[in-house]
Amino acid sequence: MKKHSLLLAITIFILTACGSNSNGVKDGYTIEMANGDTFNNITIEMLVSNFNKMNDDNSYIIIDHGNDFIQAAFSDQGYDVEYSEGGTLYEAKTVLTKEQALNIFKDYLNEKEDWKSGTEWEKMEL
């Protein structure tokens, strides 16, 4: 096998293993908006576009991934962000700016190991 063919095969394997195909589509992830819009197998571009549509009438966004999710609620004060992991619900200790919340969502969607760092989280009691 030629060197560039091996590199291409490795790249495709990594992208597939991470739940993303060559178009940047994140298989198994779904966006749900407060207005009822739902999108499957999403991209970062779809996330950003829908995040930018949040307002008083379309006040939340959820990214669902199997049994886990992350969600943000919009208000005049900023964004309240929560996530569920392994059946446990957590919330950001402070209201976040749009930039902070969107970056957390991007990192979550990109499956970055440190997506929770930079924000203090507390376990929610149900």
C-alpha cells in the first residue's frame, strides 16, 4: 500500500471511530430546539446556526447523544447550561455568555475530553 493510501485509510478510520464522517457529520447526535425543530446527524455549522436562532420565543437548545445530553436555556442574563452524563445531571454554577456556552457545545459535539473544563459544574439533586 502506498504511503498516502495508508494515511487516508487511517484518517477515515479515526473519523469513523469518532462518530464523524468525511462531511463533518456527527452520527448519533441530535439537536432539538424549543420551537420543535429537530435535526439528526448534525454538524458544527448546524449547531452554530441553531444556537444563533435562540431568543425569547425559541429559548433552548438540546444536543442529545444516546442517553446523554447537553442543553442551554437563553435569557436576557445569558445562558444556563446543563448536561446529563451516565444518568447524573449537572449544571454550570454561573450563567454563561453566548460565546462560553457555544464553545462548550462545540467541544461536546467534537467529543473533546476536556469539554467540561473552564466551567464549574455542580451535581443537581432531583
